[in-house]
Amino acid sequence: MKTIPSRTGAIHIGDIADGLDRQLDALRPSGVLLLADENTARHCLPRLGPAFHDFPICVLPPGEAHKTLDSCQRVWGAMVAHRLDRESVLVNLGGGMITDLGGFAAACYQRGIRFVHIPTSLLGMADAAIGGKTGVDFMGFKNYIGAFRAPEWIWIDPGFLRTLPEAEMRNGLAECVKHAIIGSAALWQRLAVECPVPDGQWTDLLADNAQVKCRIVDEDPEEQGLRKALNFGHTIGHALESHFLDKPRPLSHGEAVALGMLAESCMAHQKGLLGEDDFSVITEIIDWWLTPVRTVIPTFAALEPWLLGDKKKRAGRVGFSLPDRIGHCLTAIPATDDEIKQALAWLNHHLAHGPDRPGS
Ligand SMILES: NC(=O)c1ccc[n+]([C@@H]2O[C@H](COP(=O)([O-])OP(=O)(O)OC[C@H]3O[C@@H](n4cnc5c(N)ncnc54)[C@H](O)[C@@H]3O)[C@@H](O)[C@H]2O)c1
């Protein structure tokens, strides 16, 4: 078991048999409630040690549609029913839906009780459980109600990935690739060598990945500056995800981020920030690892409402987070409409014809 210290909750990475019970005991909780969704209750709960089977459990239906205040009320109801007090601990066993919602429910209950995360999806292990952002969706807006609140610790056990559906793996992989591009040439080297990741290599890869996210959020826990680097690929990615939401073939978050990273890398290259070699290798790895969806990219006009509505906008204009080399990222970079249009045109061409460079 490896431990990565972080201001937003130490991260233990390894087999849960290697001390999960001890870590929970060390918190000396007066009571414990487990939170899971129906899938993680079925697939992941049986892997936890016998002590965990004696704890009461609150099970929610799975999926983003249930990341709501109604679900929080169910959790709070279970907390009251099981007499959780301020010395108690909530154990969140699930993907990002459960860790976001559980963290928020714990942050509000009796003005805040302790919680721990046991992420079970790759996105949860690579991203959502780390960094202390909690929250729920509200009136159709993602993560509109929430709080910055760190778990006591996070336990990442790649063994949970064995039951995760393939489509869900891609969502997490996209974030690993993003972390490598914005923050770690070492993680990049790992990704450049082997795809898919052999079973035994996940621990090292997720440890390198967690180092990147921890370094960024520890320096900027409340997203005042550096943390915006994590938005690389997400400005255009979110716009694409939103545009395709009501189309016959919606994009998953990971698919949208993969396309967003391609377009935003192109923008970084066109602006003269990212050199030809790095741009070329970034597109190759994204093509190899994330097999971008061969879809027709909508026009700038069609995406504009979402680009303008993006939370990262500065003074009415979108501020992009763009890599200037592999392992480093600049934030709040303005882009003109024409630059965005060119990047979208290149992406369309790239998806239709393969890896040609802009202007070629
Ligand atoms: N807090 C943050 O910083 C942050 C960062 C990124 C994403 N998020 C949030 O994370 C959420 C998405 O996370 P997600 O992709 O993990 O979604 P999710 O929690 O909905 O999990 C995806 C699906 O996989 C299932 N699942 C999870 N682990 C499993 C396992 N081991 N075996 C079988 N099935 C399993 C779940 O039941 C669900 O059906 C979004 O709500 C997003 O807003 C938060």
C-alpha cells in the first residue's frame, strides 16, 4: 500500500485487504454509515472486509439523475435513523456520483461530520474522489449546490475496476490522459508505453495520476488559479457534451473530453504555445488510448451558447487552459472566435481523415 499525503485527504493506494479496516478504526468513529449505489452495493461491497458488513448501509439508485438533493435527503434520513452524531463517519463506496453526493451530505449533516471515500470507478479513482469538491446537481445544472470539504482519507483499490463496464473505463482514462498532459511527463511516459494497462500496472499509474491532481489542488484548493489547469479539454468538451445531449447518440463525458483535448491541443499549437512534436504525440496518444468518436463536429455557432455559458469564462470571454508542453499547462488563455473555429475545423478534418496537421 502506498500513501500520498494531500491537504484534501491522504490517498492510500493498494489492496483494501492491506489495511482498510485499520484506517477506519484509527478514526475511532462513534458510528458508521455506508453509502453505495445499487451497482457498487452489488459488485463492490462484497470485497470489503467482514467488519463493513455489520455497518448500516444506504443504497441509492445509480446514475447522474440521482445526484440530487432528494437523494441527499435519503442519506440524511438514514443518518438520523442510525443515530449518527458528530463523531460518526460516512463511508462513500462508489463512483463520482456517490463520492460527490456523499461528501456533500456529510458536509451538511450536523454542520459537518467526517467522511471517507472508497472510489470504485476509474473516474472516481483518477479524479472525482480527489480534491475535496463535493456537491449535487440542481434544476438541471451540474454541481450547482456543493461545498469544498475534504475526506479524512481516500482508499484507491484498482481491484474494483474488474467489474466496471468498459464504457465507464473510458471516462476515467480521459482524465488520466489529461493529468499526464497538464502535469506529468512521467505519467505520460507510462501511458506512452502500454495500452491497455495490464492489471498489475494500475496501482503505479493511479499513484502517478493522484500525484498530479494532489499537487494542483494542494496549491489551489478553491480554484483561484492553478486548479483551472484541470479544465484542459473541458471547455470545448463540455460544449460538445451539452450539444449532443438531446441527439440520437449523446457523448459520454470521457468521449467529449477526448474530443475537447484534441481541439484545445490544436488551439495551443495554432497559438504557437505548443510545439509541433508535442502536438503530434498528444494527438497520437489520444487517438490510441481514447479512440475518439468519429462524429461530425458541430459549427462554432451551434456550440457558442455553451462556450459562453462555461463557468471558466473571463469578462464574457472563454478562458482556456492550454498545454505549452507535455506535463505543463497555462491557464486563462483568451481565444478569439476564429481560433476556436479553426480548432473545430481541424478536429472535424482529423476525425474524418486521420492525423493531418492544421494547414496541411
Ligand atoms: N468532485 C470532483 O472533483 C469531480 C471530478 C470529476 C467528476 N466528478 C463527478 O463524478 C461523477 C461521474 O463519476 P463516475 O463516472 O464515477 O459516475 P458514477 O458514479 O455514476 O459511476 C458510473 C457507473 O458505474 C457504476 N460503477 C461504479 N463503480 C463500479 C464498479 N466497480 N463495478 C461496477 N459498476 C460500477 C455506477 O453504479 C454507475 O452506474 C459526475 O457526477 C461528476 O460530476 C466530480
